[in-house]
Amino acid sequence: MAPDDSTDVLIDGLVRSAFQVMGVLTRIGAEHDLSLTQLRVLGILRDRRPRMSDLAAFLGLDKSTLSGLVDRAERRGLLARGPSPEDKRAVVVMITDAGRDLVQRLHEDVRGALAPATGRLEPQQRRQLAELLEPVLTPPLVHTPRPTAQR
């Protein structure tokens, strides 16, 4: 089945909006000495305490890369590691108060940077757009085992 014109229009709109948002996030992250991936980690950890392995899988990173990211954030006082309450062998990563404060400032910066775009919409249109985007957004962070490589 060939996609109809509405699918092409939707894809174009999603890609253009992603580029616009990524540009804002990249610029604001750089102003706070954070990479786009570090921003993603902080955003994920706002309201979760995932296991390191789950966070790595969600971000599509190997464990050593994520460990390096978390090490740097720990040195800055933004993140901490601790034992998982469910599995004492697993390590969870959590945001610190300093990390939470930074996330709040980042949120305000992003909100301000995107205000010219979001301000063109009426409040009801903003709510409607958020509702329409929900089904296409990545599902929340959950534990999903990685497939093992076939030899």
C-alpha cells in the first residue's frame, strides 16, 4: 500500500519540527556544556530511576558509553548511582537536586526558545497537537531485553 499525500505531509512536518527542536536543544545544551545525549539522559531521569542497562538500551548506547556519560554527570554533581531496590545486583541512576535544578533551568530556556513557534497556536490547539503527537512518540522507558547476536 502506497502512502497517501497526508502521510508525506505528516512526515515532512515531523522532520521539519524535529530539526527545529534539535537545533534549539543543541544550542541550549552547548550553553550549559551538555551534549544532546546528556540532555536526553537528564530529561529521562527527571521522573524515573532506571537501571543502567535499561537506560543504555533505551538510548541505544552500549553500557561503557553510558557509563562514561554518567561518570561525567556524577563529577558535575548532576547524577548519582545506587543499588536497585528490586535487584541489589543492578545499578540504578538517579538525578540529584543539582541535576533537577539544571533540568528546570533547561526547561525554561527551551520553553523560551520555542515560544515564537508555540505562541502561534491557541491554547486549545497546543493541547490538541500534544494529544495528536502522543501515539507517535517513543514509548516510556521500560525494561526490554536486547536480542542476542547469532553466531
